[in-house]
Amino acid sequence: MASAILPRSTVRSLSRATSSFASRSSRVTTRCLHQTSSPITVSILRHRPNAQQWSQKISVPAATVGRRTMFIQTENTPNPDALKFNPNQRVLPESVSSSFLEYLSPRSTLAPPHPSPLAAELLNIDGVTSVFFGADYITVIKDSATLWAHVKPEVFAIINQYMLSGQTIINTVEDKAGESGQEGMEVDSLAYDENDSEVVGMIKELLETRVRPAIQEDGGDIEFRGFHDGQVLLKLRGACRTCDSSTVTLKNGIESMLMHYIEEVKGVQQVMDQEEEIAMKEFAKFEEKLRQQKGPTAAPSTVGKGSLDYVE
């Protein structure tokens, strides 16, 4: 059988077409294989966004973060009706020479010499009876009939608002009429006085170094009211003022220590304000009435006449 003879020009055209098709098929095959294996061979940065990419998209102002992360510590005290709030910044202005200020009524928050908008708002909360400002803490006292679950959130929100906004906590105004609306002495009662006797100086030093830090830790403070006939006259403030364990604090703590170090000290008495004396006497009458109803074997309360020494 005779074979067909193709011209050379035809053979060249066929060989070029064949090589071009093979090359194109190779590229298509390679591209298909690459696309099939993309989950394994592609770059991780292309399909797995990292934290850096998200941080570039979401920007939070530094001031907002600072406000949201402010921390106010709340501490319980030996007095179940008192809570201590630590805002981690100074509360009393440097211009106030007293170590504390105590507000016992709404009127006291407006009266000179140190009216306080913060104390006014706190005393406006139902159940809150007094507000105590220490150098760097705030103690809020409520009545025994109110639960902390109803009071604490509002107290915390008000304190937090004042601390974040930088609002004035305590103002200082001139006391022209001589009316002192706040409980607190213009001069710290435990401060050194060159006119003090040696015994009084030692009493103040012990109270300042040994007693005051512990009482301030419990959300209160202490005032020295004098030394007469061997008796040290003291006044408890803040959480300690209405605490049932104040008798133990005075007798088993302060009195024992002072008598141990200073032989001239024969005892410790707590000074009562006129309103407190009336309240104590009324409570003593009520306690006596209950004792008569229950019988002579009834256990006495921790507070009342006879359980806490006081000065008339």
C-alpha cells in the first residue's frame, strides 16, 4: 500500500500546533492542581486572620479604657451596718487639717466650713444615716432595717461617678457664724502640742501609732478629748461610733494597752454627744423592759447603759 507523502510545510505546521497544545494543557493542569491544593499550600496570612489584623481595625480610645477599668475596693467592717469604700485616691483635701470629716445629717452637708456635695448625695439614699470621710477612704453607715443589697449599688455608682468626673468632693467656705456643721476638729486631736504634759504626750503617741491605724482600717477614727484624774477621754468615730463591739475595743484593747505602758492611766472612758447619750438611755430603758418581760435570766445586750462607760 502506498504511503501518503505530506509536504514539509504541512509537517512543520502540525508539529507547532502539537507543541503549543501540549504546553497549554500543561499550564491548565498545573493551575487546576494548584487550585485544588490551595487549602494546604496557600499563605496562612491570607486565610487565617490574626490578632494584629483585628487590632488595626478596632481602635478604642485610651481615656475610655481608663474610665471603665477604675477600681474601687469595698471592705466589710466589724460594724455590720458600715461599709468602707477605698477609691485608691485621696478623699480629704490637703487644706483640711483634721484627719476625718463626719456628716450625720443632710443639713451638715450644706453647712460651713466643709460642705460636701458627695456626702449630700449619699445621705439622700434611703437607709443611709451618716457618711464618714477619711484621708483616702469613705465609710457609709446605714440603719439596721435596710439591707446592703438595696443600698450598696447606688452608693458605689455615686462614688464612682465623682471619682471619674473629678467633681469636687469637699468644699471649704468661711464659717462667719461660728456654726460647725461637720463632726471633726480643725486641728488633729492627736497632733503634737508643746503645751501638753509628758503623760498626755505619751498617750497621744500610743494612740497615734498603735490605735489609730487599726481603727482606720475598720473604717473609723479616734479623738482624744482629755486626761483627767487618771481617766483617758476618747471619742470613736465613723464605723466604730455605732459598732456594738466598741466596748471591747475600748476596754480590752485601748485601756489595757495604755494602762500597761503608762502607769498614770487608770481607765478609759468614751465621750458621748448629747444625742448619743439620749439614745443610749432610751435603749437602756427598752432593754430593761425586755429583761423584766423575759425574766432575770435573760442575757444582756452588748450595748446599753452599764455596758459602755460614758461621760455625762
